[in-house]
Amino acid sequence: MTTQKLTQKIKTDQNPLSIWFIHDDRPGHLNQLHGLSERLSAHHKIITTWLDANLNQVSWLEAFLKKTNKTEGRTPPDIIIGAGHKTHKVLLFNARAHHAFSVVLMKPSLPLSFFDAIICPKHDKLKESNRVLNTCGALNKVTPASHLTQKTKHLMLIGGPSKHFEWQAQPLVAQIQAICRKHTDKEWLLSNSPRTPSSFMTQLMKLNIPNLCIYHYQDNNLEDLDSLLQQCAAVWITPDSVSMVYESLTARAPSFLFNMSPSNKHKPTRVARSILDLIQEQHVSSFQDWQSNSDIKAPTIINLWEADRAAQWLLNQYFEQRPGKREYE
């Protein structure tokens, strides 16, 4: 796997860019937007406004006819960025009303030509161009660990039923037991997710595995995931948890996948195929590989920081298409 390296330009005397972030209040989409916002602010002065599309739904025809430029006390936007299908009409209406640069963080359900820029995972199969940037997985707010970070923790991240992989609780429990038994000298932290069935957690807790500490994803006693991943010497993840796989890779943590079969073994979904490609390219190790090696062998660490790469690409695209604005460099 390779990612295009963009040249970082030096911040000089800048006028701040006003950026509106349109979201649908879904945690995954918010995570993408926050990740991009943090990296945009690292490369340019920005003023941010956050709008919930669920509270700003406007009739498409009514919005088109009104062509209002009212900002309701907000700083008029230079760039508007949305994540989630519910955001598309609100995004486009405001971009048209304020003559702003429109950006969507996914493969849109509307024609690509409606948007000035599209940032989406490469498994969505959009052809890369001046308008489209393909990323390795969805954007996230994880920062890569530095070479000085102590890698002392061991983590397991559990997802749940999905359309991409078969969820089978008992085989997963058996894999967790095997890892903990093999590495009794290590304390394993395990966290579930909103998709994890409560019955699975009950079954796992009944086993009382001595070197396994089980947490609920909303438990305040568990360290912030972004920081925790940077400190991990090994992270085991269920392959249905695609966002967590790429978060672990971004943190430069040695990443391992529990064994789960694709829902369609003969024709895996594009998301499942992308996970299988990570295994084949040895960026993550599978449970089968771990069993055959009988030890934790670190996968190949890749230089992945897609939120930062996307931020630089987006600023370049904006200033190339809006030459009247103050330059990025």
C-alpha cells in the first residue's frame, strides 16, 4: 500500500479561512470531520462552524428559489465540508448561497460534478482526479505515534454484526482465550463498540480470564482510544470494525485481525475486500498467521496519516480553484 506524499507548504501571513462542517450527528462521520478539521488547522488559520444537518433540512426547491445569503450570525463560509448522505442537500444549498467551495467526505449519492472536491476511501472505486482524492480507509482523528512513544499496552477492539463479515460469537471467544493463554505475561485491555451484542460481553465476562480487563466503550475508566492506540505494542481488532483497523494503522500500532469470514465468501464486499488486501499486503496479521508463527510477529508498519494528506490536498485544490484568495504558501 502506498500513499501519495504531498509537499507541506509553510504557513505565512494568512487570512483565516471560514470553514463550515455539516454533519448528521453520527459518530463515524463526526470522527472524520474532526480529524480533517484538526489537520486543516495545522496547515492554515481557520474559523470553524459546526452545523447539524438534521436541524437544518431545507426544501431543495425552496432553497434554490430563495437563494438566501443569510448566515444567521455565523462567519460566511469559504469552504463547506459534509460527511453523510443527509448532509448533501444542506451542504450544496449553503455552498451555492454563499459561493463557497463544496467538499464531501464520501462517495456521494448525487453527481460528482455537484461538488468541488470529493475525499473518499479507495474501496469506493472512484477514479482519482483533480476533483477526487482516494484515501486508505476513512479519515480519522488519530495522530501517528512518535518513535519515542512507549509501546507497553495490549488492546482488543470488538465490533459486531455487519454486512461485510460473519459474526460468530463462540469462535471469537475462543480466539480471545487463545491469545490471553499464550501471552499470560501481558495484561490485555478489551473494549466493545456500539454494535457488540450484549450477550457476547456477558459470555466473555463469565469466563473470568485473569489477564483480560473488559471495558464498555462508554466507560470513562478506559483511556482515550486515540492516545491508547499510540501506546500499544499489539492491537487485535475484529475485521468488521474497518474504521478501528485504520485508526490502529494510523497510530502505527502493530495490528492483528481476529478470524472472521466474509459474509459472501465468493464475492466479498468492497469493504471486506479492502481488509483482505491489508492482510495480503502484510500491513495487518491474521489470527491464522499468528497461530502458525506461535508468537506476536509485528506486521509491516506503514506511514499512514490520511487526514493530514487530505487536508493538504484540499487546501491545494481550494487555492488553485479560487486564485483570488490569499495563497496557501
